[in-house]
Amino acid sequence: MLDKSLTEFLEQGLAIHMGTRNAHMEPNGCRVAAVRVEEQGQHLVAYVPKAATAEVLDDLQNNGQAAVSLARPSDDRAVQVKGQFLALRDADASEEAFVMAQWRGLLGQLDAIGLAGTAATSTWSVWPCVAVTIRVTQIFSQTPGPEAGSVI
Amino acid sequence: MSLQLDQLTPCFQGIVPAMLFTCSKDGTPNAAFLSHVDYVDASHVALSFQFFNKSRRNIVENPRALVRVIDPDTHQGYKLRLTFDRSETSGPNFERMHLRIEAIASYCGLKGIFKLKAADIYKVDSIELVPEETGVKERWSPRGRRRAEDPVFTMKALQELSTRINASECLDNLFDSILSGLKEYFGFSHAMILLTGEKPNTLVTIASKGYPAGGVGSEVQFGEGVIGVVAEAQQPIRISGLIRGILHAYAAKRRAEDRGWRPQEAVPLPGLKNPASQLGVPLVVGNELVGVICIESETPYRFHEEDKTTIGLLGSYLAVAIQNMQKKEAEHPAPLQKLVPVPPPPSAASQAPSNGRRELTFYRGEEVVMLDGEYLIRSLPARILWKVLQTHKEHGRAEFTNRELRLDKSLNLPEFKDNLETRLLLLRRRLDEKSPDIRIVPRGRGRFALELASEIQLTEKG
């Protein structure tokens, strides 16, 4: 379960990717613009840009397995959430501000470490998004180092 | 136009972290940031294997992977579908990745904990554009190769630098010509030249440009920091996105410390406090390392893949130029008219202590001279300075010749390649930086003078 402290970390605006796999055990992956923790930390909603690869959404609906990696560029603290796909819907307009605030949070961090996040991503598609809800099954530390991969 | 791997080489500079997607045998996906992706050949890439993490375990079970990379020039995202081929723990692919990781690890005091276990080689099955990460329009030359927007290492710049270097009359002038030429023709404002020191496996800074503190006389051990690793491996190292690499290493360091690991003392990197990219070039003639030139930039992506060959050429040329000048000065000291004594800097008198006295202490065991309790210089330059100061004090003599130093057994000069002129230059520059009231001034063909604007007190300790 994602507790309050972890929720605050995850929702601050991180570099987020979702990994899936198809029936041939080939991995797929896409960028995620933002996440929201729901249901007392049991669910994670990942906002995937609509422009992102359709393969990920197909995989989710076919086998339901998902891995979401979330990393803070300023110190490389990172977490991976594994889960089971529950639902997929178009994100509505009321969620745009929430998503874009997290996205800007990420860009601010990238700017701060010299990666020119704001300028570099000006041509990227972030919104509109689809909201993918997964049930959290496992949480791992992914901060680089000998403890990477340990269960949180 | 189908995408070719060699068009993506800027993606492999480590500026923007890559993302690795794998899947276990039972179908559980995994997504993880990846430290390094490197270009191997037109159909293979190498991924860094540093820790036995879930991605690595998945690859053992299921060799298929997906890597997403971003072009730092255009910001276009690409996804590479890969199949694991082999692991390499030696050879050029491993060495190239190892050097970069080793340099960052050394900088962070993380040698031994942040290291490359293997370069995992993957066959690239396909390359696709990432639809949500659309970049700015690609720049291609008519040949279909990338055209750098702002080329740095041009033949014109090399030619102009070469012309300036060829006009140098002495070592002193040569080092200044190299550094000013790098700034003027290449746009590199921050650079330093280190030469091999008297102590084995040590480099000593002989000249620098663009730093508040010149740092002449500062030492770097082989294997320490980017410069030391360049010297040890005798291979150039380009590090773009240095800040990213260091952040990654520090994250690993914090986790290791949590487990009780204690770091070695970090070696302070000479130069910029937070360089975004660095280039270390070994200066090698034949198999002999003459020194290392280190160029730094606050721009994250200053040294491009396309520059690799020219960088190697530049290093070879500078090495030959320095070695030739060292030989020339030893065999034929510069003519009198070229060694016009430099007038004392206006601040020389004002930089003397208020009581007009300097205390110099020579620690014979350590071969170190301290000035008013602070480190001044060590090894042969220290022995020379002490000899000159003592002679001046005992006999009142102020002029000296290189020849008499060479014949003086007490100085213990190496019989072969003593590099006396270089050591004298080092001493002169160090004194100029640290105490302009004590000067070593060239006086013509193989001669120099000691000029004192302060009263000096000499103490020798064992």
C-alpha cells in the first residue's frame, strides 16, 4: 500500500514510465505525465499521454500486468510500483491542471540540474491523457545502488 | 527513411537518462532507468551492468528488452527493441563504459561501489520514433549524416591553434599559447594542462586558464578523477551530462552508506565547481605519457561523438609540441632576446606581508617547502627553490644557470629526461601565484635570477 509519505513523493512531479508486455513476452513502455494515489493507497492512476504508443494500452487490456517506475531527477530517488490493470478512461478536463502541475514540477527539476527540461520538451505531447488505474500489488525501491530492487 | 543506429549516436552520450523495459519469464514487466547505453556498431548497443537488479535477472530469463532514448540535440525520443547477445568484461566496449563510470565514481569517492560489472551487448532488432516525444526537425547533411549545429573541433580551428603553437619560443609561451588558442579558436574558456610529475603516477598542474585560482603545482594521482583516469588509461574521456552521472552515483553512495559502507575521501576535482561536461585528453608520444589536458564546460553537451577523431589528433599534436619544446629548451636554451625579464607585477610589493618578512621552511624528509606555514611546493621544484634561497643567503648570489643545477648532485636530478626546464617553469608560476614578492625571473640563455621583495627567513627540518 502507498502510505502518506510515499504518496507525497509520488505526486510531486517525477520522471514516470509505465512498462507492460505483450503475449509474446516482449516488453513495451511509455512515458506517464502524472500519477494520483487513490483508495487509501491501494490504487494508482497513471495519466498516459494519448499520443503514447497504443501497444501499452493493448497490453494492459490483454494481460493486465503493469510496472510504473517513478524517479526524482534531482537526487535519483526512485520507486517502482507493480500492479494489475483495473480500468482505463479518457482523463477529463478537470484533471488537466493536476496533471500539468506535476509535469511542470518535473520540468522544474530537470531545469535545475541543467537538462533544460522546459525547452527540451516543448514539442512533446503531454495532454490530453488517458487515465489508467492499476491495483497496487508490490512496491520496490529503485534508487541506484546495492539496495535497488528491495521491497518497500 | 528507415532509422539507422549510427544516426542516433548523440542519444548515447548519457545526457538524458535512458529507460529500460524488460519482462520476467512469468510475464511480470519491469521498468527502470539505465545508467549508460553505448553505441557498439550499426546493429548493436551496450547497456551498463552495474548492479544485480531485477532488469538483469529478467534478461537472464527472457532476452528481449526495450530501451527508450532521447536525442539531446533534437529531443526526439526513440525506442529500440533489443535482444540480449552477450556480456563483455573486457575489450574496447567494456573499457569505454568502464572509463566513464570509473571517472565519475572516483570523483564521488565511490571507487569499488559504483563500478561496471559488465557491458551487456544487445542486438538492435528495430528502431522506432516515440510518438509522445516528438522532437524538433532533424538536421541532416546531404550525405545523410548528422550535421552539428555548432561544430567545435573544426580543421580551421586546429590549423589556427597549430599556427599559434608553432610560433611559441619557449615552454612558458607554449602553454599559454595552447590555453589561449583553445579559448580563441575552440571557445573553451576553462582548461588546464598537467604534466607527469617527478613522483611516479602523479600529474602536476603546470598551467590553467579560466579559473579564479590558477592551481599551478596542484597534484592529481593516476586513477583519481577524470584527469587521473585519463592518465591511467591513456585514453580520452568525454563526459557529457556530468551532473546527471554524479547525481546517479551519489544516489548509489547514499544507499551504500545506509548499509554501513564508508566512502574513501573524495578527490576534489580541479577546476569548475559544477562542470556540466568534461574532456580529458591524454598527451602521449609513442607509449610515453607526457601529461593530460582537461577542458571543462558549463554546457552539458559540449563534446560530441563526431569530435572523437579530432580530439585524438589534438592530443597527439599537443603532446609532440610539448615534448619537442622540452627537448629544445634542455638542449638549446632560448636566446637572450626572447627571454625579456618580466617586470614585477605591480602588486608584488603590496602582496608582501606587512612586516616585510617571509618564513620559508623546507621539510627535507617530505621534500616540501612551506611558506608562512602554508604549502608552497614539493619535490624537485622544492629542492631547487631551497638550493637557490640558501645560496643567496649564504653567498649573496642572485643569478643562477640551469647547467649548474644539472651538475649539482645534491638536487638529485634524474639522469635521463630530467625535465629541469619544466620544473623551473612550474616553480616560477607557483611563486607568481602564491608569493609575487619571491620571484624566479629568466635572465637569458639557461639563466635565471632570484628576485626578493621581502626579507626571508629560512628554516630546515628533517
